Amino acid sequence: METKHDSVLLQEAIDGLSIQPGDIVVDATIGGAGHFAKLIDALDEGGVLVGIDADRGAIERGELAAKGARATVHLVEDNFRNLHPILDRLAISSVSKVLFDLGWSAFHLSSGRGFSFRAEEPLLMTYGTPEPGKTAADMVNTASEEALADLLFTLGEERFARQIARGIVNARKTERILTTGQLVEVILASTPSWYQHRRIHPATKTFQALRIAVNDELGALREGLDAALTRLTPGGRVALITFHSIEDRIVKTVLRDAAHAGKGTLITKKPIAPSPEELIGNPRARSAKLRIFERSADEAATMDEVSTSPYAYA
């Protein structure tokens, strides 16, 4: 069956960015290329679109979407945390608009890299090519019980973090945990039966925590957002779509601090959520939040002072 991906808050994000035909735009997360295709349609011959993704499959989807584009399109296989060097390589000093869609697409679920707890797959959870020693399996089989518990509680907000961490450590004494199926078995054995009959699968939060940790998603978000704010032209906008409370707290705090420092304005006083109609067609969108920031039109303003400290999201 062909994988289908529904881009969340598609029109809301494009409208919120207020794309002009000659803008220089960055799509920091091509993903399923839904937003990317809309951005291409909004630009003419004077526009530039930079599409970034660490997943080679996303780059290929971007290539298909870019066929016949009027604007100049650059596709970059990289992590958006490297936005500064990416723009330097392209000789782009500043950008008009930046979009971050922090959700992971349906293509990731069907990639065979261990993102889905509903399929038997190698426990990798990497967006790009796996590096030796940096997969979910490496983390699960080497981290201490205390470190695993802290990771599951902090990044997954898992209420049974200690029990699951203890179960992982005990299970790996017998054999290494190398597949999604093995990890799910441990989670089921480590949590009470009532926890396994809820709307959310009991492995959801553990898989979320491991995915975030393996890809250093929060560190990448801080670095990428800092670079985007720094590179924005006066009057430029950055839009971010978040899907869980941890990353949304980071985005909310960084944008709020930038606004309080006089660097710009929060266009969204409250985050934009999916419409009831969108939720009917795409229930996965239920936790999505869209926040938009506009840089001050004062050219003397600089974003360099805005802190993206790891402690700035409490």
C-alpha cells in the first residue's frame, strides 16, 4: 500500500507566513513535502526556496514537488540545526520566511527504521543514515537504569518510566534488545494491564522519548530556531508547528523572550490548533500547535541576544 501523508495545519501555516512571490523562504523540514509544494506555488521567478531534511526520502519528495517550479529551489540533505552553515554555503545572508514542521511524517512510520511500535523492525529511530553507536538499540542496551528512567520521564513524560527502565535492564541481561517487537514486549511486561487498554498505546511515550534522544531533537530545535531568528530580514516571519508539550514549551519560551526583548512580535497570541474538520480527516493532528513570530521592522534590531538555553523552557 502506498504511504499517504497529510500535512498538518497546511493552509494555516502558509497564510500565517504571508508569503510574497519574491521571498527567500526556508522549509526546514520537507517531510512529506505538503507544505513544501504549497511554498513553491506561492513563489515566482524572483523567489528562492531552500528545502532541508535529514531524510533522503524527503529530499526525493522535494525533487518531485519542485519540478516545474518558477522559483529557484535548493534541496539540502542535512539537519536544520545546521541552518547557519547551510545558508552560508548557498551564499544567502538573510531569509524572509522560515517554516518548521516538527512532526514526523507517515513516511517515517513506514521507513523500516523502528519508528513504529506496530511493526517488527530494527530498533534504529534515526532520520538519516544510522551512525555506529547512535541508534535506539545502542541507547537501550547501554544506558544505565537511572539514565533510562530519567530519559523516559523527561522526554516521554512516561508515568511508568522507572518500571520500564528496570524491565529493559533485566531483559537485556538475557539478550540484547534489537527490534521494536522486543522493546514492546518489555514495555507490556513492565506496565499494569489497565495501562494497556487505553486509547494511547503503552509504548507510545517510550518510543517518543527514544526518538527525541537519538536524534537530539530538542538540541536541534534550539539551534535551528536560534539560526532562523538571527537570519530573518526585518519584517520576516518564522512559523513552527509542534506536536508535544516539551518542544512547544521551548518554542513558546524562545519566541516570548524574543518579543519581550523587542526583537519582534508574536503574531499568534495563542497557538493555532487544527480545525474540527481537519481532525476528522487526520486524528494525528490533535496535538498540533502553530506559533508565528514576526521580526521587528527596525533593521537595527538583532536576534543575537535571544537565548535558546536548554534551561529556557521551564
